[in-house]
Amino acid sequence: MEQSTAKRRGFNFKQTLKNILRSESISLVLAFVVIVAVFSILNKNYFTSRNLISVLTSASLTGLITVGEALLLIGNHMDLSVGSTAAFSGVMAALLLQQGLPAGVTILTVVAAGAVLGAVIAFCVTQLKMSSFIATVAMQSIMRGFAFIISNGEGVLITNSTFLKMGNFKFFGLSFLTFPIFFMLLVFVLFGIILKRTRFGREIYIVGGNPVAARLAGISIKFTTYMLFIIMNVLTAIGGMILAARMNTGQPQACVGLEFDGITAAILGGVSNQGGVGSIFGAFLGLAILQGFNNGLIMLNVQSFWQNVAKGALLLLALTFDYIRQKNRQKAK
Amino acid sequence: MSEYLRFEKICMEFPGVKALDDMSFGVNKGEIVAFLGENGAGKSTLLKILNGDYRHTSGKIFIDDKEVEFHSPNEAIKAGISVIYQERQLAPYLSVAENIFMGNPITRGGFINFKELNARAQAIIDEFGLPIRPETPVRRISVAYQQMVEIMKAYNRKADIICFDEPTAPLTDAEITILFNIIRKLKSEGKAIIYVSHRMKEIFELTDRVVVFKDGKLMGVKETSQTSEPELIKMMVGRDIGDVFNTLPRNDKIGDVVLELNNVSTEYVHDINLQVRAGEIVGFSGLAGAGRTETARAIFGADPLTAGSMTLEGKPYHPKSPRQAMDAGVALCPEDRKLEGLSLILTVRENTSQAILGDLCRMGFVNFHKEREFTAQSIKDFNVKTPSMEQKVINLSGGNQQKVVLARWMAMNPKLIIFDEPTKGIDVGAKSEIYHMICEAAKRGVAVIMISSELTEVIGISDRILVMKDGYITADIPRAEATEPKILSYAMLDKKKNQEEVAG
């Protein structure tokens, strides 16, 4: 009897070790370390605190999008309109401020607009039964168009100093804890907890993993889908305003391809594009890899066209890993 | 070794289930062989092995004394095998001719030669003697003719082995006559034909030999002319788990009416009247597609009622969604637990706690301590065999997956619980455990509806058996009077006329 328990414990220990080695987070951390090491060797200025701040700042907007897309992907959806929506939100905020609205009212109005937009997409997906892919491609064109229409195609200057704090406020005067960086980290932690620890989070997994079972288990797929798109578009609206505050202008042509970066980061981080699988922590690691890689290419003065090629290749690589993981899940025994 | 198509010692194992066990038999050219067996007996699995959809675990297949092995449906088609499924695999917006020549269109210089295509299609249609035109889009012709197009497609591919998987289910009597003439024509041309059907009448009318399946085993091969309906039914139902039912913890205290349906109709079922009492197990019997699952879906709020009313414990009960049904105390263990019941990629813990997650939450946050405690208790109570509660459900055997579903629903203390095919694809040992759990539920005063295609199971467990056919309830039989032939006759025999009178 004793022997058998000991044996089982030994087996468990080995299994645990195996699980750690096989765990996706570890391999992602390793990939990140390798990327940092390679670029540090290639360029002395890569592994410096100044560059870290620049990476974190440029990641601040992509990070918000990554969280939203990760949640959507786990729920078996995606939103391809966020780049346009972010630009629209920045322009809208800038115009409202020009009309003399106070910063607080402006921010709330733009956030509300984002929520409405998310609800519209969710309506198309749940009631009109469109695929989220098509519905959000349409929305991408619409929102980009409106961004140009309301701004007459030109950047709108922002002078409201309270609003500009969204871009440059430093917590405790620390230059690596600006508002954009702080807010991104806060969103990661907040949604990490929501996804893992709340009933709503659990229901996202169930809806994304098997919608038929979810419905027969009494979960409202409609509610979950509405919430997912509203969260995505509220985060986008805030992200767009933060970017506008950083740039002092609302630019209608900003953020092209933003959704692409968010989706790439999430899938790199182990979120499945088939729904039901993934974590916010993984998505964070995916974001770190993507941003570390992008920044490295910039530091090496790689032509920006090649950066596009590299980003696309990274997404293909991420999807390939996702496919391999799926196959492993199916035959896992 | 003389038969054209031969199966030798075919075994097929899915995780936890032996779907086929040591199957050996053959089919001659110019012969029609029927596959007969209850749902889940292994007929479809064997067809799927033959057409390259599944790979068998062991055993050999010979065609014309040469061993063959198919890795994909395409290879099987090339080897001259065509399987005609109930769900037709046609392109609805393409013409009859284009569908017949699907995969090998007649081209000239890379372009499809429509004139030649239509002429050749017309020739085949004439050969079959059908009144359809090659230019008509397939979606415009009736279901029966669509099936004919499917057959002509197989014929045009020069298939030597043609399998029909329950082809007559959607057809009217006149259409069946046309189909049978065509099958006989194929037979006279020397094709080897496999015919899967539940319908005894057709088997005796059409086939030369009958292969009887039960629980993945071959029960025997009979010359159709030298057997009888009762003999085949006896072979089909077999007798090997009878003892299981004698030791079940039966409930003898039947309480008040819990659920009542009055003249309920939905899109799929008609004029359903029934009562289920507390502590009572009501079995639903009938063939696949008879409307049993659809009745359950109506009770569970998954399909809207078109007429009639329901009451639960005497109060009006009209659930608009499964959520409302659950809140009223009704639970459903769906038929296909992998597709409808479980989230396979989630863990045992996440699946078990799903129905009562609300109770395990405080202000929306899951209390993990409580959740683990609850899951551990459930694993113990329902004897789920899993290495840990963090195991993904996809890795459990069928029986243990079903126990997870059961544990989940029993946790919400339902007033009424519906089991749809609770032992489908589960091995005998786990089956008897699940029977115990169902009876335990009844003993606790839960009203139970059990849908099952296994007659031994329905008779062994239910206090009362409702038989359904074509969307109507055709019989209400107390256990004491239930016999397998009696149930089968209500489930299979044509009583269309009687029902039309009732409905009209």
C-alpha cells in the first residue's frame, strides 16, 4: 500500500516536471529571452532602460487591443475594426475638446460611443448572424471613413492640458510609469483576474469552446457576445484617446493595422483562434515577444516595408504553433 | 475467399469503447446485403471504415482477394466504393448533370463542355428511367430525386461497391418503389450492395442476406429467405446485460405529477400528452428521428411550442430558453455529450461546476475553494475515474464523461431530469453504474425521463414506456406489460392512417 502511494507520488512529480517543461508560458518566456539576447548582441542600445520605456509606451495601445482581442478570440470571435475605431475615437475626443467640453465629459462621451459601437457589432453578430470577421471588416471601413469625415481629413490639435495628462502623466514622477503604461498594465491585471476568477470569465471559455453545450447549459451566448464586443470597443476608445493625448492631435489616419498586432500578440501567446483556449498572461507574453521583435527591427534600421513582412511571418508562425497545439490537444491521452 | 468484398477480423477502438469487435464476413457481386442493428451497434462505423473516413485498429479488408487500405474517402472512391448517406452530398445550386459528373467533368481545352455533359447525363438518366432533366438545379428537385442523383453519381464513377445508409428515411412509399427498382438494377449489373436500414419490411423485400450487429459484435449472417422477423429482432437485441437490471435500487414510492404536457406540438412533434410523476422513470422508446429528442427539447425550452401547454408541479410552465427551464428545476443530459453536453477542452472541474456556478460565486467571483470541494465530492459520489479534477474532459472515457454530465445536473437538485441516450457509446461496466445513478435520482424523488434506443435498457429501467413514431406518441406501456417485440412493433409498424385521423 505504502509502496504504491510512493510510486504514484513519484509519477506525479515527474508528470508535474513534464507539464512545466511543456507549458506554453515557459516556452514563450524562453522565446522572449532569446529575442532580447539576439537584439542586444546586434545593437548595444537595445537592452537599455530608455529603450525599454519606448517599447512599453508603444506597447501601451497595442496592449489594450491585445487584451480585447484575446477575450474575443477565446469567445470565438475577433474584431478587425479596432484600428479605425481607435483613430475615430482620438479625432472625436479632439473635436469635442475644441468645442470647449471639459476633459472628463469628453472621455466619458467617447467611451460611451465605443460601447455603442461594440453593441452594434454584437447585434450584427448575434441577431443578424453575421460572422464577426465580415461584420468588423465592414465596420473597419465605416469607422475609418467617419474619422476622415468629421476631421475633414486633417489632424485635430489638442490643447486641453487635463486631457493631455492621459499621455504624459507620470506616477510618482517615474518615467517608466506614465499613464499609458500604467493603464495598460492595469487592464492586463484586471482582465486576467476577470477571465480566470469570475463567472463571466468562465462563461467566455464555455461559449467559445462549445456554443451548443453552452446554450443547453443555460448560458446566454448573446449576453457574453455583447459584453465581449463592448469591452473590446471601450478599450479601443480609451486607447485611441491615450494615443491622441500622447501625440497632441487626433489623427484620422492613425492606427492602421492595429487589430493585426493585437491578434498576432494574442495568438502568439497561446490564445487559440478556434475559441475556448488561452489566457491573459499568455497574451501578455505574446505582446512582449511581438513588441520586442518589432522594436528590435526598428533599432537595426530595417526598412519599414520589411517590418510588415516580418510581422506577417510572425502571425503565420503563431498560427502554425496554434495548429500544432490543437493537434496535441486532440490526441492528448 | 470467394466474396468480392471481405472483412476479416475488423476491430475498431475509440478511447474507452470497442466500436467493432472481430467482424468477419463478405459481400458478393450481384448481391444485396442488409446491415441490421440498434443505433450504435456499429453499422455506421463499419461503413466509415469502408469509405476511408476512419482507420480500423486491426483486421483486414479485401476487395477481389486483394488487401486494401484507405487513408481518405478519396482513395476509397478511386477503389470503386461509394457510400450514399442520408444527408446528400450534392451542390444544390449546380445542375443535375454537373452533380452527376462532380469530380470528373467533361472538358474541352480546360472548359466544361456543357453540351456533351448534358447529353451524357441524359443518357444515364434514361438508363435509370427517371423523369428529370440534366439542366435542372438540384435544389429544385425532390429529396427522392436528389438521392437518385447521388446514386447516378456513384454509378457514373463505375463504383462496384455501393452502400446505402438508411436511404428510405426521408422518402414516400412511391419514391421508395423507384429507389428499390434502381437498387435491383444495380444488383443485376453485378454491383456489390450494402443496405443499412431499420425497416424490417424493406429488408425482407429487397435483400439477399442480413448481417446482424449488436454492441459492435457480429451476431450472425442469415439468408433473408430463410429467416423471420422475430428471429432477427431476437438476434438484434441479444441478451447479455439482463442481470444488471435485477439489482437496481428501485423506487416504489411514486409521488405527485411533476410535469404534464397537454396537446403539445412543435415544428417536429405533434399532439404530445404525457405526465411524469415524482420518483417515476418514464422511458421514451422509438427509432432515431421519431421525435423523442425533439420532445425533450420542447420541455427544456430549446424549441418553441406551436400549440398546447405544459405545467410543472401544477403551475404553468413555459420556458423560453434552457436557462429558464433550469431556473424552474428542469435538467437535460443531451444525447451527444461531446457536441452538446460538455466543453471538451475544459477541465473536469470547470465542467462539473457549470450548472451551479452561480452558487459557487460571490459577487461574480468564483470561490475556488468551494468549487474544488464541490468537484471533489462529485467525483467521489459519481465515481468519476480521472487522475485529477484538472484533467481535460476530452481525455476521459465515454462513461466517465457521462458521469461528469450527470454530476453537473444532479448538483442543481432538479425536479425533473431528462436523459437523452445516457449510455450511448459507453461500455457495459459504466452502463450499469449509470443505471444505478438514474435509479438513485428517482429514489430521491426526482421525476426522470429517459430516452433510449436500447430496448433492454428502456424495459429494464423505466416504470412506464412511451413509444414514439414519426413525431407522435403511439403507445404508453407499463413495465409489467412491456416486451421488446411489443415496443418494436409500435415503433416500427406503419400506423400512419390512424395517426392522421387523430391529428385531423
